[in-house]
Amino acid sequence: MMSADQKTKVKATLQDAEEPVSEQIGGQVPIFKLFRYRSPGEWFAVIVGSTAAFCSGGVTPLFMYFFGRMTNNAYDDEMAPQLTRNYAMLMACVGILSMVLVFIKTATYQVTATRLVGRIKCAYFSAVVNQDISWHDGRKPGELISRLTGDTRVVLNGINDRFASWIENLGTGLIGITLAFIASWELTLLIMGSFPLIGAMVYFLSAASARHVSVTRKQYARASAIAQEVMQNIKTVQSFNREMHEVERFSEMVVGSRKAGIKKDFLVAMAGASVMGVILCVIGLAFLLAVYLVQSGRADVGSVAATFLTVMNGAMGLGQVFPALLSFVEARAAAYPIFTTIDEQPAIDLNGPGKEATFQRCIEMRNITFAYPTRLDQVIFRGLSVEIRKGQKVAFSGSTGCGKSTLISLIQRFYDPTEGAVYVDGHDLRDLDLRSWRNRIGIVSQEPNLFSGSVLDNVRMGRRSATFEEVVAACKQAHIHDMILTLPDGYDTNVGALGSQLSGGQKQRLAIARAVVRGADILLLDEATSALDRKSEVEVQRAIDDLTQNSKMTVVTIAHRMATIAKMDCIYFLDGSRYGGSSIVECGTYEELIRMNGRFASMVMMQDTAMGNLRTVVHDTSFYLYPGALDENAGDSVSSVDSYCSDNSWDSNSNGFYEEDDRWSQYSNVDNVPFEHRTDWEERKTSVSMWRIMKMTKSRWWAIVLGLLGSIITAIVFPCVGLTISQLINSLGNYRQTQDKKHMQKQAVLYAILLILLGAVYFLGAVLTGFYGYVGEYLTCELRSLLFQRILRQDQTFFDMPHRDPGGLTTLLSGDCEAVHQLYGPTLGSRLRSVCALAGGIIIGIFMQWKVALVCLATMPLFVGSIVAQQIFFADSEKVRESGIDTVVNEALGSIRTVASFNMQNRVIKRYKRIINIAEQTAERRIVLISILTGVTEITLMGSMALSFWYGGTLIEKNETHFSNVLVAAMAITMGSTLAGAEAGSFATKLRDARDSSNRVFTVIDRVPAVDSYEYGKVNFEEQVGIAFHNISFAYPAREGAKVLNNVSLNFQAGSSNGLMGQTGCGKSTIVQILARFYPISSGTVLINGQDLSFLDLVTWRDQLSIVLQEPSLFSGTIRDNIKYSLPDATEEEVIEAAKTACIHDDIMEMDNGYDTEVGYRGQQLSGGQKQRVAIARGVIRCPKLLLLDEATSALDSITEMRVQRNLDLFQRRFDVTTITIAHRLTTIRHSDQIVLLDSGKIIERGTHEQLLALGGEYKSRWELSHA
């Protein structure tokens, strides 16, 4: 029995599974928890950086305070020149101090943030890959990847120098207010009266914004999961013309993200608008009090000037606190699900305590009752007991879905039994060290998973310490060595993401080699040879037998082909109701079970019967037949071998064929580029103009106009505020000379009204800039949908290219699309705001004192240039390409069972950390340069102002101007230049990042595939489909030097059944993929009823066919949804009829929810055989004219396979379907009208079963071998 603690963990896991990861959002990680991965040295650096940031924020208010104090005497013509020079010296000193403080602040926060987020990424990735399998059953890899890539970016943005800016702005605000109190506490109290209102607005707007941020992330995490699943099943999507359906599903989630994003953008705009608007209005009212205080003698000009300047400076600092604080709030919200996962203890802990696992006697399962944690109501086993002794060769057999693969999972302890226990040498498996136990196990799964990297690397996944000689020996035992030597780089050949560059049989043999090289005590073979042809299967099985018989290795085999388990020491036959719980009904050796004449013997007899003529038992009513199927004519007699070997009588349109070649001549240059560099080549060839992106937003031109208007308004306000405050100070200074109270009061009222109006205008303008977010969210949404649509348009060559795996494309959809909208909208607004701010400052400065203005302008290029350079370096540091990281994450999470089986967690984590560390080192070098440039920016600004005032003092001394004019000119140009420089730097950052992202995005959008579903062609099709291959040669783009088909000519007559057979990798699946038009052919012609396939309308052609692939691809959703996937308008009766044809209807009806049962991510809630039969039902429901079956029944037991094959035969004859079946079991294709035997890309024999036997060639040898 499970312990109470274990049951609690399972229950928690179930609750998590019921609530997808996308829903586990809403909290915020505690502040100190967010920083828990910082080292003591980094904490010290952060403390130093925080101190520097706070002091840096206080430098400017302190400067303003002394400047304000000096204005008390600045209006004395005799003292003004010296005071102005003193002010210039003070400003230069402040500039030097700011340079040092800013360098320290930027360097410490950027470096520590980069390192911290790198550790958080590694901790999260480590936590995910170390979670137990039941945890992964309830989650989709796409959502987990979205957390790892998107949410960690949000965390970085919240804790890097933006957090330091929060401290700096807070320092500006607090020190500014403190100095204002010192200057005039009465004025300061009046201004601070608005702070509670501002605080309340910031709090509520921040909370509301954070909620919308969470919704945005949740919705896009769902969209990302859809994209990930679709791109992993791209062949199924394209073959059934379901691209637009998937685009609509994806777009629905993206639209949900867009709506929440728009609300968030307007809330952020309102927050900034409210803070600055209220402060300006309050300062305007404070003008009136200032005049009263000066006139009553309770304050002088210097204290009033110091108060206004420090309060204004402090208020601007506090106004900038909200955006930085919002970034930190977003970071805490984004980190919440990440840290929840990091802190979550696995129910089955790989690193938990336990005794060192040994295996000396036996594995024993006692009274096992088990149901999958995500389906506790569906019992797999009830009271099952079995013993496997060390060195014993054991096999489990039974009908599809009886729980055979589940036993393999229990032995590996992927799950714990609900009741009962698994014992190893008398020790409860739960008490043993799990890692050491799995190290004793080697496994070959039914659906083998490989990883990007070389052949050598993949085999060494079994044991990293294996020598090259040991790898070669293992590959020879798996009969894959000779094939490897034919690859371009031999053992160093890259197998592609998830082994995409290899055939199913080749992948399975590499998986066998991986298990063999492990040298484990226990070898688990779960349909290990199902993807192999019979000859290869016999050879590999003989090698496995030799390996196991000459060692003490314990072997547990699951197989549907009885011939592969005939030599087992003990065979357990499982049977029972699918959800009432299976149990062992028979056990013994092969001979003993045959003598029992029980269920096992019946299955063997069924297989033997299958070797005979299947059509002799067609009238068995226990099998489902289509209504009226028995009345159909069985068809014409089989044609002779000569008829298939003769030239096809259909005429080809040779001119049309050559026109097709000319059509794609524009790709001649890319053909010369090495395949592994083609992605980069295409991106470099792409250049996207801003005008093109502008056109995507033309339907929302009105929002752009409003945003631009807001930019102009907010840009003009700041120089006007500087002018107004300067004029007020001048008025107060003049009052000391004239003592004209009435004039002073009029001036005060005027300037107060002006500031209140400026506050209101700024509020309006800032709110209008929220329309940039509106346009940006729409642009991002449309761009993501368009990009996803164009991704699904591409042919398979595209998906074979580097960085075009599902992980890389998902990143393209998320981060790059988000960056592209910066190229237009907000960035255009920044550019306009920069121009307006600078122009306004220049106009005011020239009007007040043109000489001082020219001195300011002469230094501004250096200031703006330093900011631009700083931001360009910053953009580069953020865009360091973490080469291969998407592939690593995608493969590890998509193949988590393989990772767990081989204890590969530490290896993939180490590989991930290595990529992260390389990116960090590159980024840190750039951070140092950025920090230096940031300091240079500060001293350049202060130096410019100091030079202006120094020169102004010289002009005052020469009686060419007055202090008031110097003050206004210098402040107007400085404020305008400061805003322009900051905006220019921001624009440079976003422009560079956006251009690179837009090039990557539009490279895909503009890419025209060689096989294009958007291109119209001929659409007239006859009732039946006849096919002719004329001199077809083909090589996969990633291995152009290795021909898979070599000058093949072949006919498939209309309405005929055809079988393809041959050794693994001989080109069988390639013929199917050419017919589905996944790839363009290298040379030759494929004719469909006499018409060139390349000229037929692709969408219409694919509507005529159905394909069932060797590795069935199901989608998240119900069984009904998956069956109807190829025919969305199918009725319930048609769904049931198709399920009965595939012999899956009875299994479905035994499930609690019937056809509404969720299949899980990629169908993981179903057994391998159930997935294949659902895929077959999906294929037949549309009644295609061409049915392509690529090892469609390889995961089925013999009885189920016979039933399915019988129904498929009847289906084929009833509807005159042209059928092409790839099978390694000769019984599957024995009754085909034509059987084609391929070897090394060439046809060596073809004919009917009887004709090929009469030839006495290779086919006959394989037939005899299958009966051996």
C-alpha cells in the first residue's frame, strides 16, 4: 500500500494536472526569495550598487539645491558672473561624481542580474527535468518552455538596472523632498499633500496592471503550447489540410493575450500621466504660496528656487518610480510559477534518500493495483503478481492496451502502484536509491527518442564513458553500423532535432545500440523491433539473443510478434477488462503455453492463420464490416508481374515539368549554401523596411495619429515647464529689485495657471501615448498569427533546417514578434518626441540667449552619441544568441521519459548550463563597456551644462546678457537634450533589436516553399487514383549526397492495394512522403492519372488522400476531436463507423467518458496501439481515394492487427481506394495486388505474393525467414 505521505503527493500532483500550468498564476514570489540564488559576493556588490544608485539619485537634487540657493544673489549684476562660474565648477564636480556612481550602479546590477537569472533558468530547468513522470503527464512542454524563455526574460527586466533605476529614482525623490523641506518646509508640505493621492493611484493602477500582465502571460502560454504541439505534428497537420484550423486555434489564444495587453498598456500610461499631471498642478498652486512667503519675508528667492527645483526634480524621480516598480512587480509575478515549480518536491524523487540498488535475485510485483495518476478511475491492474528472476528472459504478451508498457514503467518506477508494491531482492523499490536503480536498466521504447547531435553522441547517451570501439560494437550488434558508414560524416553525422534525419527503423536501431552500450543488468524491450523489416528484425533479435544468452543480463520483452519471444524463459499473458484491471491469466515457456491451448495459443494460432489467406475468414461476424461490405465485389484478378514492370501508358507533359524547374530557379543560390548555414543565409538576405511594418497597422491609423499627438504634447511640455519655472524664479529675483507686489502676484497667478494647464495637457498627452500599446498589441497579435500561418505553409525542408525545430520556432513566435512592433508605433513616437523636445529647447534657448544656446548645441552631439553607443551595446548584450538552447529544452521536455530512463537529467542540465554560461560571459564583457558609456553620458551632460554656465558668466561680465537669460536658455536646451538623448538611446536599442527580429520573422513570412499550398494548380480528379513514378531520384536536403531513391520507376494502378517492403532506410517511407508532397523530388516525374503531381493543386490533392504515419500524431483534445481531425464535419455515426473499422470502438466505450475522453498531450493518455488505431480511424473517416499506411499497425498485437487489416481490406475494396501500405510484417501485405521490394533506393522485385514466391528471390527468402 502507498504511504499516507505518498498518497498526499499523488493527490497534489492530480490537482496540478487538473489545473494546467498556465492557470497556476496570480501570486507574487516574496522579494528575498526572488534573490535567493545570489552569492554573498553578489549581495555585497548589490549593496554597493544600491548605495551608488541611491547616492546617484541624490546628486542632482543636491546640485539643484545649491543652485537654487545661489540664485538669491545671482540677480546682482556684480555677483552674477562669479556665482555663475562657481555654479559651473559645482556642476563639473557633480558630473564626475555621477559618472563614478552610475558606472558602479550599472555594472553591479547588470552583472548580478544576468548571473541570477541564469541560475534561476538552470534551477527551473533542473526542477522540471527532475520531476516525476506523473507530474509531466499533467503539463504540456510548450507551456513549460514558455516559462523558461518568456517569463525569465520578464524577471531579468525587473531586477537588472531597471531595479537600480527604481532605487535611483527613489533616492532622487526622497533626497529632493528632504532638501525641499530644508529650503522651505511650508511650500514642501503643500506639495506633499498630493502624495497620498499619487500613492493611492499608483497602488491601484499597479495592482490592476499586474493582473492583466498575468492574464497576458497565461494566454500566450496556451498559444505557445498549441504552436509547439502543432509543429511537432506538422506532417499530420499538412496532410489533412488543417493549417487554417490550427492558425485559428492559435489566434484565439493570442487575441486573448492582446486584449489583456491593451488594458495593461493604458493602465501604465494612465499611471505615469497621473503622477506627473498631479505634481505639475500642485506645483502650480504652490506658486501662489511661494509669492506670499517671499512678500511676507518668510522666504527668500533662493529658498523658493531651491524648493521648486528640488521638488520638481524629486517629483520627476518619483514619477519614474512607477514604471521601474511595475517591472519589478511583473518580475515577481512572472517568477511565481517558476519558483513554485523549483520548490515543488517530486512525488517520486530521483535524488531522494534510499539504499544503493543491487540486483542479485529477482524483481517481484506483489498484488499490484494501479491506475495512472491522471486517470485514477481507470484501473490498469488489479491484484497483479509476477516474479522476474535475475538472468531470466521474460516476455509479456496480450492484446493492445492490456498494460504491458505500464509494467515497464512500474519497473523503472515512473509511477508507484496504487496498492501493492514492487520489490527488488526483497526490498521495496520505494526504499531504494532511484538513480542507482535506473543505472542498472537499459531500455528501448516503442517510440524511440533521439537527441540533436551526432550519432556517436546519441549512442553514448546510454553510457557517457563508452569508448568509440564500444559504440561501434554496440552499433554492429544493432545492425546499424554499415548504414552509419554510408552517412556523410559517419558517426559524426548530426541526426537532427529528435532524430528527424533518420528513418523510423534507423532511429529504433540506434536506440537499441544506446541500450546495448549501457551494459545494464536489466534490458527492457518495449516493441524494440517493431519498426524493422523482418530480415533486420531477425538479425537484430539474434544479436540480442546472443548478447543476453552470453551474459547474466535479465531481459523483459514486450512484443506482438510471437516469433520474437519464442525463446523466452517465461512468457506472461495478460488479459482482462481494459478498465476493470488486467491480470496474468497464463504463464510458462512458449511450448508450455502452446500445450495449454489457452489464450496465448489462440493468439499464436491467429498469427499462424494470418500467414495464410486472411480473406478466407472475411465472413467472421465478430469483426466490424462497413454496411454492405459483404455485397461488394472483391475486385478484378491480380495483374501479372509483367503488367507492373511495363512502361506506363499515360503520357507525361515534359514541357510542364521543365517549366516547374524554371519556376524555382530563383533558389539556385541557396542551393550552394551548406545546409547547416541556410537559416543564417536566408536571414542575412532579408531586409525589412519600416514602411512595410507601417502598412500592417494602416487600419488603425487613427490610433497612431493619437499616439503621435500624445508624443508631441509630452515632448513640448518639458521645455515649457523649464521655461515657466525659470520665469518664476526670474520674477522673484526681479521682485527683490522692484518690490512691485501687484505685478508679482499677477505673474504668480499666470505661471500657476500655466503649470496647471501644462499638468492637464501632460496628462492628456501621456494617456494618448497608450494608443501605441494598443497598436503594438494588435501588430504583435497579427504578426504572430501571420508568422504561424506561414510556418505551417512551409514544406518539410524548412523544418529540417537549423533553428527551425519546434523550440526555435516557438521562440520566434514569442520574443521576436514582440520586438518587431517596436520598429513602428512606440519607436516612431520616441523619434517624434525626441525631435520635438530638442526643437523646443533650441527655439527657447536661441530666443533667450543665442550664444549660450550655440555652446550647448555644440556639446550635444557628444552627449547624444554616447547614449546611442551605450544603447547599441546594450542591445547586443541582450541579444546574445544562446545557440542551441531552444533545441536542448524542446528535446529534453519532449522526450522526458527517455531522459528519465537513462538518468540523463544531469547531462541535459549540464548542456543547458554550458550554453547559459557562454551567453553570460559574452554579455558581461559588454556590460562593462555599457557601464563606462553610461558614466560618460552623465559627465557629458553635466559638462555641457557647466560649459554653458561658464560661458554665460563670461557674457554677463561683458554686459552682453543677464543671468535670467542664461538660466532660461541653458535649462531649456538641457532639458530638451536630456529627453532627446534618452529617447534617441531608447530608439537605438529598440531599432537594432527590432530590425534583427523583423529580419528573422519576415525571413519565414516571405519564404516561398518549393512545395507551396498557396499555389493554385489543376483540380480535376477522377473517381480513382492511379500513380506512376518515372525515373524518380531523391535525397533529403540535409543529406544531399545520399540518394534515398535512385532512378525509380513504379506504377500503382487505380483502386489497387500495394505493399512496400525492404530493409530499414531503403526508401519506403520516402515514397509515401513524396506522394504527400512533403518534399520536392530531385529529378523525375510523378503522374497522377496522367497528370504531373507538381502541377496539381496541393490542397485539393491532399483532400484526396489520408496518411497514417509510423509514429501516430495525436493532438490534445478528445478522442472524437482526433478522429474528426481529417473531416471536421463528420457526423457522430461516421465517427463511430470509422472507430469500428479501426477496431477501437469497444476500447473507447469501456472508457468512462467514451468518445469525450481526453487523449492528453500527443496522445500520452493512450497506449501505443490505441494511438495507432485512433490514427487509422482518422485516416479512413474521410473515405480518401488514396490511403497511405506507413507501418500503421506496428504497435498492435496479432489478433487486433488481423481485425484491423481485414477491415482495411474491406474498406479498400468497397470504396475502390488505392492503398499503399508499408509493412515489415509480410502477413500485412500478403494479399496486396502488388508487392514492391526495395533495396538501397532501387526496386529489386515486384509482383503478387504468389508471383514473388515463384521467382524464388529475396521476397521468398524473407517469407521463409518469417516462418522460421
